[in-house]
Amino acid sequence: MSSVLSYVQPTANSPWGTYLSQVDRVIPYLGDLARWAETLKRPKRALIVDVPIEMDDGSIAHFEGYRVQHNLSRGPGKGGVRFHPDVTLEEVMALSAWMTVKTAAVNLPYGGAKGGIRVDPKKLSLKELEKVTRRYTSEIGIIIGPHSDIPAPDVNTNAQIMAWMMDTYSMNVGGTATGVVTGKPLHLGGSLGRVKATGRGVFVTGREAARRLGLDLRGARVAVQGFGNVGSVAAELFAEAGAKIVAVQDHTGTIVNENGLDLAGLVPASRTDGGAVSFKGGDVIDNEAFWEVACDILIPAALEGQITAERAQKTKARLVLEGANGPTVPTADDILAERGVLVVPDVICNAGGVTVSYFEWVQDFSSFFWDEDEINVRLDRIMMNALNNIWDTADKHKITLRTATYAVACERILMARQERGLYP
Ligand code: GLU
């Protein structure tokens, strides 16, 4: 049996290569279910679409779009849509597979999927952005739906884009289908708490991990890479708990202040064109120096492959909270484990977003909406239970939290696979 696919050529540290190595590490803990493990190494379905639009200047532009459904054994596909100039099929495959593991790790009744368009949205006007979104939605309309695959926001996509996706799908099927996407605006079947849910989940799992490590959050120094929806919300919650945000890196550069950056000033500054470095309450340092800043907690909340072996050697953190998907390459993972740095892996750490997406989907179907407290209490409970279960598994087998998360999740996925049986 071979897991080499003809249509991707992953390298050891590329996203799909990273994912394959994470799967290989869990196989010894799967018992008889290991028989089905090859399932995890092959996406069920991958769709590549051409997205042509007429630009504002009258020219025709083409963009490459993808939707990958990695595994649907436990339920409909679930996962975001990313707009980024570097998106590739290989990346979307890995992101879809991480969604399979993530939804199983927190026990949501979903499979894993992901989508993306190879486009720089900053270079599009609002009208062009809408056209790209609508044409892409129409093209992937043959495989998405409230009961088959439910997209959501990811890097560079937001509630407005979800509204256009919902509307396009609805126009094509002839009825308002709010359940086809999550992360929608509140007026259109969106859920309270969804925008902050991923950052909140990073905080909840981080708080619990810190408690178990005996790391007091009051005065703890936190460094955050990526200051979008995930990084900035997590930073605010850690600051509220008494931690100091000593370093922030975004696409404009890195800003530090060992006494703690004032988030009331930094967050609005980071939303301007000047980005985080336009904030005057800290010193701007070289981007590579971010990785050796004196800190207790490191939160990579940007893109994949950021924690390399070299950076893993440098970090001063005791705890790494993976707000991004796939931020740590396998060699770096080993170095962090050897150095005694605890990593709360992406597939549990950033699962707060998809958990509240699930709440949104449930609320849409029942047409009954919950208040924010109810959402946050339920989110906390699901994340804490999942983390505690994973922690016990890690202790039992003396494995990392990442491999333990894969053990818990892959058992659920492959058990469902086995119970359903192969068709025909
Ligand atoms: N894009 C988010 C993630 O990577 C959320 C996906 C969702 O809500 O379906 O988990």
C-alpha cells in the first residue's frame, strides 16, 4: 500500500508533508484501526476550479480555486475558505485534513474540508472581491451544501464574504439556505461569539495548559505572531487575565515592549494600513528577533511552517499555543519536545472557531438563537473536556499532546469508517 499521490509532491516540511508525518506518528497507537489508516492519507475528493471575473478596468482575470473534502466519515465536510496569493492544492489538502482531525478532536459531528482561492484580496476592489467570491461559490456549488460541506471564514475571509457565499448558493438552489456557510453576519443567521471564538479557544486551552504547568498567567509574558482575528483576540483575553503581551508580529513587522504593549492602542493601530508597527508604544525590532524574545507563552497565529527547527531552538517560551493551522514543522516539534516546551497543537488549540461554527449551524437549523453567555459557556466546556481527555491520553502513552490529539481524533474517524464499512 502506498500513500504517494500522483498529484502532489510534498516535502518533509511542506503542509501536506507535515500532516503525513503527524499521521505516521499516531499509527502505533491506533491498534486494529491502523488497518484503515491509509484513509487518512488520501483526500476523499479535491475540486480545482477556474474563477474568471471581469475586472473594474474591463480586463478578464482568472484565479485558481480549490475545495478539498478530506474525510466525510463522521459527517458533512467543514472548514474555512482562504484567500491568499500563495494558496495551493497541497496547502488546501493539508488544511482540510487538519479540519478532519480538529472536528474529531472536539467531537463535532463533521468531517474535514477546506477551500481557497489563489488571489491577493488586497489588490481587488470590493466589487471584484464580490465577483471572485460569487463565481467561486457557484463553481464549488456542486459539492457544498448544508448537509454535505459547510464553508466558513479563514485567512482573509470574513462575515461579508460568507454573506455573498450564502446568497450565491441560495440563488442557485432557489431558497435561502443559511446553513450552507458559518461565520455569517448576525442579521443572516450568524451566531453571537463566532468572531472571537477562535481566539477565545486559544485562551481557554492556554489557560488550562498553564494551570497544569504551574505557570501563573498574572505577569506571564506572551509573544504573538499574527495579529488578525485569532492573535489579537487571544492577546486581549490573556491581557485581561493579567498577562503581559511583550511582542507582536504582523505583516508590517515586529513590535516589542517588555513592560507589556498597551492593547487599547495597539489593536486599532494594527487595523490601519501602517499595521502593528505604526503603534508608538513599543520598539520595532527585526522580524527574526521575534523568535528569541524573552517570553513564557508563544502564540503562532499566522500561517503554516513558521516554527522551523532553527526557531524552535531559539524560543524562550515554556508553552506554545498554536492559533494558526500547521505553524510547527515536524523537526521543530521534536526539538520543542526535547527542550521541554509544551505545545498545545492547532487541532485542539484553534478548534474554538469551528466549535462556534457548529453552534451557528445548529442554531440555523432550529431557527432559535442563543445568547452570548450560553455560547461561551458551552465553548469553554467543550474545549476543556477535549483538552483534559487529550492530556490523559498523552500521560497514558507518554506522548506529546499533538500525537495524543491525533490518537483521540483518529480513533473516532477510523471507528466511524469501519462501522460504516466500504461501499459497495
Ligand atoms: N477556518 C477555521 C479553522 O481553521 C474555522 C473553520 C470553520 O469554522 O468551519 O478552524
